[in-house]
Amino acid sequence: MKEYDVIAIGSGSSMNILEPLIQQNPNLRAAVIDKDEPGGICLTRGCIPSKIILYPAEMVRTIEKAHQFGIDATIKKISFQKVMKRMRTLIDNDIGMIRRGLSESKNIDYYPHIAEFVAPYTLEVDGSEITAKMILLCIGSSIKIPPVKGLDKVPYHTSDTALRMTKLPRSLVIVGGGYIAAEFGHFFSSMGSKVTILGRNPQFLPDEEPEVSALMKDELAKHMTIMTNCAVTEVSGTATGKKIVSEDRQSGKKRVITADELMIAVGRESTSEILHPEKAGIKTDKDGWIKVNRHLETSQRNIWAFGDATGTFLFKHVANYESLIVYDNAVLGKKVEVDYNAIPHAVFCYPEIGSVGLREKEAVKKYGEDNIMIGFQKYEDTAKGEAMASEGYFVKVVLERNTRKILGGHIAGPYASILIQEVINAMNTASGDRTTITDSMHIHPALSEVVERAFFSLMSPHEYHHMNEAH
């Protein structure tokens, strides 16, 4: 049996811990195990490759709006092959660099294989047993496949395989109504595919504020068909493609759609069963996500889990943050607890969504309706927003009434993923209130003014909804 100082399962955010460890201890012996391409899900088949292809999609939609500004611009041709080749070249180069780094490191034994626990602190990998007193579980997650009749007999795409496409489908049905469905729907429709999104939830993008979701549905529906509250009941292959049968969950009415390609995007699930964590004394919940305490330690001492492995927040930036917490606790011996007060995310469609913290409904439930205030500002009511012809886009913030503490922020519009950062930073100050934003000078006329003005335009939830109904 080979002994190591530390074993890392997964080669994504776990490297944030291993790299400084090796710098501090040149004699450290580490094992890195990853059954997939090295670099983690974000690099190999997640946020980075998807954002590389989404930027051309954004350019397409921007050019289409050029006529509003007196610019006669037309798109003569979109080369789907070039868009995809550029993405794959960039990503494959990065994967290759990481693979060489892992393979050539004098401190790391790299195992590109499946591993499983055979006992506490002991794993079997590539026919050998290895052990360490510290183990890092940054194992990611896997694509969730719904139990739809006929799906096992019909070829379909996922967010993994879609990134390997070389031919643009003429038509595409995406099953799912969340972030992945929205982003891929935006991409393929901008490239020229006829896209239909079938979402099971009554609300498109169900994890967003209802008014954010409504705006995004209206905007994206200009370029594709979006159906909500429908359950896909059966799929089958035909001579011309795929047949998808769905049922309206309220009326029971059935719809039949045919398309060249089918994509499944209903979410992600735990992949921990591959490891057999029970053999190591590591507890999981009913869905297989690894249980951890507030220090991110599992039920087995000095075995740590973070990132998608715990199922808490499936975002790369959360995994990076959590890796710093694990480093403090596992390496430095501190007792630092995770703080999920201001977890942000973005959806890279056209327009973008940027969001952090509580939604209004959650804030009302936690603090009571009389104890919160809503701030609201439209892009178009600022000078820069007017210059951009940004109609309908907005910033919404949720605050505690007495302290003016920021509870959440939600932006739907151009550059939302950038604008939301000001709210995130303010939430992470000592007070967490609005003064960091309201006491700071904002450049005029810059788009950041829309965030500033939202924090000056406070009203009760009742006043806010009355205002929206009036408009």
C-alpha cells in the first residue's frame, strides 16, 4: 500500500489547496485522482467552455439591435464550426497544460482512473491501494437524467456532449427550464437553430425572482419557443429526427414536437456512489450528497468535501471559496465556518442575469413583510441606460427596513454579471448595509448609476407591487 500526505479526488478547486501545500513543503507527497479530463468540470465541460461559445451569441444579438442606433449592419454568415473549434482549441490547450503539470510534478502521483474507498482513509485506484491521513473530496457532480419513457433508446445530448458538436442542428428541443437550458437555448438559437425549451416548472428559471424570470422569458421568446409547466412523458426516434411528447401539468393537454436533436438539461446530481463513501465511514444524505459540518469536514475526521460534492451551491466560485475554508481548517488548523450570506450567480443569456442573496419571498418569510424594503430602478431611467436603448431592464434590491442591511440583489439587463458585483461587495462589508454604495461617488453617466439609484429608491413590498401593477 502506498502512503501519501494528502489525497485529492478531483483536479479542479482541490488544486487551490495542493499548490500552496507543495510550495510550503517541497517534500510533500500527494495523489491526485480524476477519472475525467483534468481541470475540473468548470474548465473541461462547464462554465468556461460554455461562456466561450456564449460570447459569439451575445455578439449576434448585439449586431441584430444595431439598427436602433442608425447602424445598418447585417450578419452574412455564422460559422458554427469555427465557433466550436475556437472553444475546443482554447479548452483542450488548458487541459493539456494541466495534464502535463500533474504528470510531471515531482510531488504528485496523478491517477486518471476511477477510485473507490475500501476502508477508512484507504482507496483502490488502478489496481492498487493508497492511503493518506488527509483526503480532499472535490468530486464534482453528474448530469441528471429524468426517467422518461423511451429516453434510453434515443440518442440525446447533454451539456457535456453539446460542447463536442461539430454540426449545427436545424432544430433542437431542450428538456429543462433552468440556467443550463436558458444558456444553451440562447446559444443555439443565435447560431441559427430552431429551439424549443420544455420546462417542468410553472416558472421559467424558477430560482430567479418572478419578474426577472418573466423578463428573460419574454426576451428569449423572441428567438425561440419556451413552454413551461409541461412534463415530457415520452421520446422516440423517427425517420426525420426525434419525437418528444409532453403534457401540460395543469390542463393535461398533450403536445408532440419533432426536432433534429434532443438535449437533456434538467439539473445535476451526486456522483458520490462511485466512491462507495460508506466504506470509509463518510455519511451522505438521501440524494447521495456528502454531508459536512460548518467547517466542511465530513463525518470522518480530516476528510473534507467541498464544491459540488456537498450539493449546497453548484457554482465554481463557491467551490473556490470553500477550498480556502478547507485550507484554513485542514492545513492551518483553524476553525473557520463557511459563510453563505452572499452567494452570487449569473445567467449569461441576452440580456444577462446577476443575482445574490435572498429573493423577496425568502426575505419576507425570514424577516416579515413589514421588516423589509424593496429598491427598484430601471436601466432606461438613467442616462447611460437611455443611451443604450435598454427598455425593460432593471435592478431590484431587498433590504432590512431598520438597518438598511442588504439581503439580496437581482439584476436583469446588459452587464448584469458585472453590475451585481457592487452589491456582492457591499454585502461582505462589516455592516453589510447600503452605505458602501450610497456613500460612494458613482461615475456619471455610467451604467453603475442604475445600481446606486436602486438603493435610493426604497419602498415597502406593497408599494413596489402596486407600482408594478400600475405599469
